[in-house]
Amino acid sequence: MDETAPCGQCGGTVAPDGHCWDCGAAQVAFRAHLEIEADSGAAGVSDRGLRREINADAMALTTRGEWTIGVVCDGVSMAPRAERAARVAAEVGAGSLAGLLESGVLPEVALVEAAGRAGRAVAGLAQAGERHSVAPACTWVACVVGPEGMWSASVGDSRAYWLPDEGPGMTLTEDDTGDLDALTAWLGADADEAVPHVRSYRPGCPGRLLLCTDGLWRHLPDAAGLRTVVREAGPLPGARALVSYALEAGGRDNVTALLVPVAPARG
């Protein structure tokens, strides 16, 4: 079922949480499996997994001139309306990055500003009288890829990886986690102002930049394992292969993988 399909029970409008506005019926297949592609060839796949009732992951892809922009978010499972938080953060983050880059803002500055805007948008989802400790929340990871290189930024434990066609890959992001892998930073009304970890890299060979949620990297935490699954596949087949791997490994969580092709840096 896609995000615009009518209610399977009454034909009414489906709300962002996967329930019908009119009759309240839960839409079993709502956002269960999503695939997106950009003009640049970048592609992403998101799946609800085998144990979760809803898919609280979200992703966004867009292009602006020579820039490819990707965002992946993971709704915090203990927070209400986590799926809505993730979708808002992904949409606001990608839209903000596109506008900022188009206006000439440097990628590293644009990533910080976009994370802040996404955080404020998620905070705005908290309902009147709702305690901040139970407000919607999500993680956030984003990338910007262009002729001069690639940039990534993250808040929480969703990750970015560099997967080159030749040589070893690497993790580009740092997890915001503490004891027992508990999150120490996220987007939401109960979070501090978003301060993303930003990293830039000028690749010397072609490859792919991967954004993913912990539903994938907990099964494949290192770049070498991720490269083995992707192999020579294009972005969409590669993202499908990564998601399938996580599902075959148990699929306990939502899983999202977004791949952006990267050319050697110019100059």
C-alpha cells in the first residue's frame, strides 16, 4: 500500500500514522515497503520489518543542480507518533538542504542549519499539555554529494558509510549513544538544540555513500560487510539487497538503506 492509497475499509483518507481519518481502521500495509529514486541515480528502500506493526523509518531524496541530497530518519520507538517525527524530519531536512545549497550556502553550514530546522519541526509536533518526555522524537542522518566531494551529518544513531569501489570503506558518522546504547541526542521537544556531527570527504575513486538506520547496521556494522552485500549492484538493487539481508537476519526492526553514487572529487 502506498502513502496516498485510500482506506481499505471505507475508502477514506489515511492519516500519517497509518489509520483512517474517517473510520479509524489501521491500514495493515501502510508504508510497509517503500522505494524511492532520484534523477542522479540515488535510491532508497525502507521496510517495516518482520516484528514491527508500523514503519517508523523515513527517507527523502532530492537533487539541486549538481547536488544530490539524502536524509534518513528513525522514529524513537518509545515516543508517540514516532513515524510522524521521522517523516517530518526527513522532509524538512531535505527541503532545507536543497534551498540552502541553491542559495550558495556551504554544504557543512547547510547541514547544521538543516538539522536545526528539522529539530524544530519535530519539536513542533508535541501537543499542547503533552509532557516533553513523551513527545515525538527521531534520529537524523543526511548527506550532500557533489563534484567537489561528499558531506554527511548525523544526530542520534542512524549512520553514514563510505563504500568505495576500490579499497576499504569507512563509517562517516559518530553514534550519539551512552550506556547500553541509549541515545544521548535526538530530534524532538525534549532534546537540546540539534548539533550534528559533520564530516566531509574527497574520494579518489568512485563508490557509494550509504545512509541507514540501526535496523540495518546492527546486522552489518562495518563497511566491509556492507560492501560485500552491495557488491557491484546499482543503488536501487544495492539498497534492496541490504534491506533483504536485514530481513533474512531476523528483521526485528524497521530497516532503511539509501545509496548515493559518488564520483571521484573534481580538481
